[in-house]
Amino acid sequence: MPINFPVHIHTQRVSTGPKKIVYFPKVIRMDNNQFERSINRAIVRQTQALIDQQVGNMPSTVEEMLGLYEIKNNQRDVLSLSLSNYTYHQKAAHGMTYIKSLTFDLQKGNHCELKDLFKSNSNYVKRLSELIKIQIEQREIPLLDNFTAIQPDQDFYIADKTLVIYFQLYEITPYVYGFPMFPISVFDLQEIIEDNGALGRMAENN
């Protein structure tokens, strides 16, 4: 089996004033230059979308903005990262944070959506929703309303042998709870994982 080296990443930053700094990753020195550019365009687009979402949601002045990122997985030709943006508006009761994630299959050269991780005939929405319902009950997570199912394009990232499904603030829980994150082992999904996909590669034991 060939050795899959991690992707090289540099931190970029953009500042629009005092207390307004956004850090984001830039992939460098990939063999596939075209895909490298595609990844970096996707990162910039998502970073800008988070900024636009924060600025557009409130008519008041932005007093503070901090954008950060985390590399969740950088092995086995799977790059998964999360971008966060915290913004505080003048006279707001509290700041607001959004998190969005991007996952790339470096072998196939594509950006992975949630459905791409599973076999085409699998009801992955039903399976993931069932596992999340179990966690909600076990962890006694307070809900704003009854949880029925995830969206087909629900937010997610990959972290080693774990698929993490998550929700935005206020999406299913009160603000004070924070971001509801649901780690699911790849081995609990093995029968529906796309064997040749990004998650299938993470499930391999070698």
C-alpha cells in the first residue's frame, strides 16, 4: 500500500480592521495543481460565505470578528477541515458563531458531500438519524423540538475513524448548549459505507 503523506497547509489571514481577523488554510505543494487550486477556491468561498452570513444577519455594526480553522483529518488521502467565524455586533446580547466544514477525497480529486460517503442505494439519512437519536437520549441533550432526521446534506467532518455529524447553534438545541456534535464510528456504518470512498478508506485497518 502506498504511503499517503499529509497535505501541506499554510495559514492565511485577512483583516478588515481592529479586532476583525479571519484565519484560513491554504493547501500548497500538491502534485495535482489543478485540484490544489480547486481546494483553495472552495476554502476561500466558504470563508467569505461565513463572513457574508455574519455581516448580513444583523444591521448593526460589527465590533469584533474572529475566523479560525481546524484540520480534522489529514491522512489516507482524506482532508477534512472546519472553518469557524465568531462575530459580535454592537449592543448584541452575545456573539454568534457559525461552523462549516469541507472534506476532500485526494485520491478521486473531489469535494465530498455527505451522500458521497455512502453506497448509492443505502438510506444513510435514516441510519445516521437513528444513531443520533440514541446519542440524544443517552447524553440527555436538550432539544428545542423533537428530532426527526438529519438533512441529506447535513454538516459533517471526518476525524480519523469517526464521522462527526453536527448542527448549528439554535438548529436543534438552545444557544447555551453550544454546537451539538455527534461522533459516529465508521464501524457502526460499515455496511453502508462506499468502500472506495473517503470514509471507506478511513475504515481500513492497515
